[in-house]
Amino acid sequence: MSLDDDEDDAKRVTPSHERWARLRFSIVGRLLEAPPARGRLEAALEELAKQHWRHPTKSGLTTFAFSTIEHWYYAARKARDPIGVLRRKRRSDSGGHPSMGASLRRALLLQYASHPSWSYQLHFDNLRALVEADGTVGPLPSYPTLRRFMKDNGMFRKRRRRGKHKPGLERAEVRLESREVRSWESEYVNALWHYDFHEGSLPVLTPRGVWEKPQLLGIVDDYSRVAPHLQWYLSETAENLVHGLIQGFQKRGLPRGVLSDNGGAMIAGETTQGLERLGIVQDTTLPYSPYQNGKQESFWGQVEGRLLPMLEGVRDLTLEQLNHATQAWVEMEYHRKLHDEVGQSPLQRFLEGRSVGRNSPDGLSLRQAFAVQERRRQRKSDGTVSIEGVRFEIPSRFRHTERPVVRYASWDLTHVWLVDGQTGAVVARIYPLDKHRNADGQRRSLEPVYGVEVPRAPEQSGPAPLLAKLMADYAETGLPPAYIPKTNPDEYDEDKED
């Protein structure tokens, strides 16, 4: 880079009024540093007026009159802040936009409130038509003046709103306009994880011979920016989310909290109940507010800017190749490269930071955690319950339970568990009803309920204890039985003959 390029960059950074003040001070500063002898001031000023100086805002050289330099000299000599007094004075109406009348301002504010997605030029053209139709609104200033007025008052162009009549979207826009947006960060490793799905820009060739855009599940630790797990899938489902979360837990441990959007996979019963059983606080961003998960959005930029461009030369990219390349990139480059915001590599920050994470349970415990827990009515005729249209057999020792509690994942009915409704502990694994196997006629003996074996009923020898007591009490009253016995007519005739 040349010296002129350095000067051009300095001009772009330093305001023009500051450059003018520095130039003026550099001219008269010599006289302040070494004051001329008595009677020599006029000659010194004339000498400075003959010299050429580099213009502070334009290219080329310029000169200044004797009286101008004399004014600068006396102003700087008497001031406590010489550079400050040599700055260009601010106009009294600066920032007030006097050319924008009250009626025009009101019309512009109403127009912007109704159409915040319009460009500055479109606002100007519509105001011009309004002024031509109604002379009381004008006069109309120039386009730069109008544009400067809108910028100074925060009337920036906004994205065109979609779903105009959605109440959630309207509430999100009001909240964004009335609340501050601030960057934040957790204090500890594994205190908070972000996760989300991102549709990649490169399609993959599936075994069905179809090109599809894959979905990347990305999990990022808030403090260290480490990615506990990245994996591409063909769809954004709760099954794929749980599949990736379990791998992240087993590689980096259990976090204390997670943050995601309100996607269907994030709020599915398997996901929410699983995080609750693992003691992980789940938070979701507000609807239509993706900026609240900014770290995740920033991570997608690195995926699209570095990882995927390096795969553009692979013509028949498959999902397996994409996942293999992703693991190599995240472990060998992203985790080891200096992160500009934190000043360390994510892996170094993860290892050196204070962690509040916990060790991950085994795979079976994680699988049992990410499942829906519901009550089902047991059919007493055959001891089965219905789950997702499939009947499952309840072990006979639980045949007394009218509404057993089951736990299962809707995408995998090969593993369904019977759990204790009060403690949530898994007590047995249940299996689907196999009618063909049951047709062999062989049946297992009933197991005792709660481990207590009920003895076989003894032979009846008299009335029950309660009835025997009632009959004895009735006899003690001395009253005859309150009924008239009916004799057999045949027996009556035989007694008469005798």
C-alpha cells in the first residue's frame, strides 16, 4: 500500500472538520512553539501565506491568505484548547433540518409508518406527488436532505413484512422497535448450548437418485463457541434432533441449559420431556425473533463461507461424504482456529474455561430419556395397551394396573417401556402383541402381583363368617323367624292318614 493510499484511508476515517482543525494548527503551531521576536510576527505570517499546503478534503495543494492565518494564530494563542477553537464552528441550526417543514415532516412520518419497506427514493417520489397535489404540505427539499433527515431520525429501510396479519409477527416487530438489542454471553463452559437446523446451499445425491438440500443440525456452546456436534440430515425432525443431541452429550457432557427456536422438532414431546428428565433447562427464542439466537446464525456464515465452498468441486456429493467432510472441518479447523470475538480458539477456551457441565449417562439411559410418557388403558381381556395403533402386551404381574404408564419414541416402537407413574423409573420393557405366535396354544402361568402369591381358595364349609354372626345375633333376640314356612302338600296328606 502506498503513502497516498494511507492518506486516503485516514481521510475516510477522520471527519472533515477534524482534518481542517489539524491543518490550521499545523500552520500556526510553529509560531506558538517558537514565537517570533518583536516586530517579526508580520513577516512570519507573510511567509506562511506564501507556502502551499495539502488540502485536507481534496486532492492537491492550496494556500491561505495573510489575514486568515493571522486570525487562526490569535485564536489559538489565547485558547486553552488550540485545536478545539480551530475547528469549524457548528451551525446553530445543524441537525434541525430547517428545510423540513412541520406539515412535510408529519406527512413523511405517516408515510414511513405505513410503508417502512420503501426505499428513500420511493418516499421522496411519493412526497413530491403529495406536495404537487396539496401545496400546504410543501415545499419539498432536495433528495439528499430528505434522505439525511430520515437517517438522522432512525427511519431506516426495513425488510418487507411477510404474514402481515399474523399477531405473533406484529408483536415481535413492536417488541424489536421498543426494546434494546444487546449482545450477551454465558460465564461458564456448558452453561448454555444453542442448536438449530440450517438448510445447506449444496444439494446431495440420495440413494433414490434425487437431489435434495440437506439440513445441518448445529450445536454450539455459548461460552467457548465449541460445536459439540454437527451432522447433516435429509429432514428436520425430532428423531434427527434427538439423534444429534445424544451424540453431543456423549462427546462434550450434559449442559445446564439449551436455547433454540420454536420449530416442531424443538418443542416435540420427546425433546422437551427428555431434556427435563436429564435436568436441562430448555428455553426458546420469541416467535419471529431469530436475532435472539445470533451466535447460531453467525456460525452458519462460517459453514456457508468456508466448509461448503470447498465441496463445490464434488459433483456427486452424498450425505455420507458431506458428514465426513464436516467432521474433519469442525475438528481440525474450526475448533483450532482463532475466534475473533473471544480471542482464543474455541477448543482452547472450552478446555481452559470453568465448566458447569455434567458427565453424560450411558446410551440406553439417554434413549429412555428422550421419549414421550403417557398413560394408556389396559384391556383386561388380554392385558394389552394400544400405542400408535399397535397393541403391546403388559406383563401379567402388572395386570392389576388399570391405566399403566408407558414411555416410547414415536419414531421407534422397537423400544417401549413400562414405567412407575410416581417415580418415573423404568420397571419393564414391553413388546408388541404377536397373534401368530400366540396361536400355538401355549400360555405362561400368571405371575404374582407385587410378589405376593394368592393361595388357592379352600372348600366351602358353611356360611361366611359375617353371615354366621348375623344368624347368631338374630337367634339371641328370641324372636321366631319372620316368615311362614310352606309345607309340601304330599307330606301333609301322609300325616293326615297316620
